[in-house]
Amino acid sequence: MLKRLQSRTLIPTQIAGYAATLLVGVTIVMLSVQLYADIRPVLTQQTDVFRNHAVTLNKTVSTLSNLNRESLYFDDDEIAAIQGQPFVKNVARFRSSSFEAYASIALGQQALRTDLFFESIPEDYIDVRSDQWHWTTDSTFVPIIIPEDYLNLYNFGFAESQALPVISQSAIEQVAFTLRLTGHGRQRTFQGRIVGFSGKINTILVPESFLLWANQEFGEVNGENTSRLLVEFSDASDPRIPTFIEGHGYNIKQDELENSKMVFFFRLAIVFVIVVALIIILLSVAFIIMSLNVIVQKNRDLFTNLYNIGYSPRQIARYYQRMVSIITVVDILIAVAVAVAIRGIYLEELSRIFEIEGDMSPILLSAAMLIVVLVLAYNYIILRTIRTTVEPKKRTN
């Protein structure tokens, strides 16, 4: 009997309006959170060159650099200042050769010779993996890693213009050459061979143990000047990174800087969409609360009579609590189904470009949180509205 009386007080159009706005808002929130979880690893992980978002950092070369070459080097204070930044996880130095080196190879009656320079970085940051990448003082073999661009320049530039044969990576890795180091009046010969090609490190790399030894034995420079650093970021999308780099006159590859900016703007766009969706949800909540207030005020006498004949505010409110809670839960479950379906569509497209391994936990977690928050809030608000309507106000003397 009580439910029949209360069901007549409902306004179907208001219930439908609440369900529609809530569905739209909840679906947008779920999709935004899920999209961010799916795309963020793709934008922030750099698996092709360095681990953990490390980039090569150097100072900007200007016209005055020829007059003061020392301005191109990082001193200990500058390195410590970079290391102390909250978004920097670690800083490693590029070590450069300070001796003369050249490589030669015999081709029949002819011999080819070229001058070389070497650099080294900590082994953990090298993108090429080779079981030959090691050196000890009793070794006569020196492994070398060169950039892929060097071979591409030869194959598609020099070889094309000179009608020379092109060379594959596997073929050039089989070629051994003589490597001669000179300095301090000393000379020593090694056997060298290319053991890998770096996709992004634009320098000729040798093992760090070899370069430290060679600089000590043949180097002409007292001490080591550091012109390039390997900076490992804790989060490459931190918006403070571009500001810090540009503010101190440092330079990194533009695509690495643009990646950081892209992730920042992606985050900003996602936050904006989520805020808009939350506003829609809040409007739907305000809409249903106003509708319930209208129902309560319009049927004030009915609720007061029910209270006077023995029904408690909790019993009167229970029907509306259940009704709103059921609509809310069903609406959110429908939103989950819609969000999952839309995710399947965009994953099908993105999987052609990126490898995405995320799951649907962001959708499910956000749905569970919204159900708990909204149902508890509605139950409290409805009971409070009924109670303040039917119970007589306490008078104070």
C-alpha cells in the first residue's frame, strides 16, 4: 500500500532525464580514465634507446663557443645541479677519447684508412645487446657500436653516388679491421670489429673499461672534459623538464623534448575531459535531488500523514532510496558496457600502431567508486530530506 502511494508521486520525465545525464557523464569519465591508462605507457616508455626515459644533454653551441671552448663543458657544480632536480633520477657522463686513433682494412692490393674518435657510456644505458661487449687489459679485440645512420648514409648516399656495392648490417659485422692508437709517444695495435648498430645513439661507442684505459695510456689531455651527459628522468612527461632545459641553455634532440610536451598536453586534455564529465555527473545529481525535493514538497501532507499514523522517516524514505539506487547502479552498469565497447573500437585502431597491454581495471574501479559514492550520498540526502519534512521542528526556549 505504501509503495503504491509513493509510486504515484514520481515524475517519469525527471527520472529519465537523470538517467540520461548520469549515463553520459559516467561513460565519459570511465573512457577518459581508461584511455589515459592505455595510452600513457606508449607515450612515456622509451624502449628503443635508453632505459627509463634517459636523454642526451649538451650545451647549445653559439658563435662565441670558438672563443671560449670551456663553455661547452659541464663542470661538477652544473652536473650536481642537474642531479638535484626533482624530476632527474640519475646523471651519467659521456666519456670521450683524448688520443689519436685510426682504423685500416686491406682490400686486395689496396688499403683503406680512416681517423676515428670514440665515446663510452655506462653499459646499462646501451640499446645494443652483444655477448662480445666487454674488454680487459689483456684483450687484443675491441668491440665497437656505431649508429645505424652511418651505414644508411653510406648505402643510400655515398655508395649510390659512387656506384659502390651496398652493405648489410650482418655483412659489416663480419669484417675485422686494424685499430691503431697513438699518443704520448706510444703506439699499440688492436683488432676491431662492429658488433652492433644503435638506433639513436649518435656516436661511436667502445666499452667504458677500454676507453678509461686508453685515455690513461695514450691521452694528451689532463683530466676529462664532459661535453655531453646522459640524463635519466623519473618521469619524461614532467612539464618542468622543457622549462629547465630551455632556461639553462641546454639542448637535447627536439623529438625527445616534443615527446615530453606531448605527454603533458595529453594529460591536460584528459584532465579537462574528466572535469567536464564530472560536472555533467554533478548536474545529474543536482537534477535528481531537486526532483526529489519537488516530490517531497508537493506531497508534504501525504508524508506528514504517513508519519503521524506510525511510519518512521526511514520507512518513508526507503522506497525512494531503493528506486534511485537501482536506477543509479543500472545506469552505471550500462555505462560500463558502453565504455568497454568503445574501448574495443579504439584499441583495434591503436593496436595497428602501438602495442597496448592494459586491462579494463580503470573502468571497473571507477564504476565501483561511483556506485559506492553516489548510492551512499543519495541514501543520506533522501533520508535527511524526508526527516526534516515530516518531523516537527524542536522549539527552543
